[in-house]
Amino acid sequence: MTEIDVRPNGTEPGVHQMLLYEALARARMREAEEAARNHRVIRQLLAGRRWAWLARYAAERAERARQVV
């Protein structure tokens, strides 16, 4: 009978390297999700500013049209 090398979880050769890659992949995914969240907030802010500008422009134009009539 041959002797079997039994090691505790995560101590097999190469497992540490695999766990490192998994940790790096998770970190990159979290960074990408955070960047996407920040980008979405910025887009919403800019869209709000754009709509506010458009509403102000429309109100000023309507006021000018009222003064002419």
C-alpha cells in the first residue's frame, strides 16, 4: 500500500497561487463595480444639470414670447 499525502485545506502545492489569483480577480471586480457606480452617479448628475438648463432656457424663451405678444 502506498502512503497518501493528506494536507489540511488549502495547503496543496499551487493552491496558494490559485487563491491569490482569485483574490486579485475579486478585487478587480469590486474596483470595476465601484467605478461603474461612480460613473452612473456622475451621468445622473450631468443629466440633471442638463435638464435644469433646458428647463431654464424654455422658461426664459416662454417669457420672451409672452412679452412680445
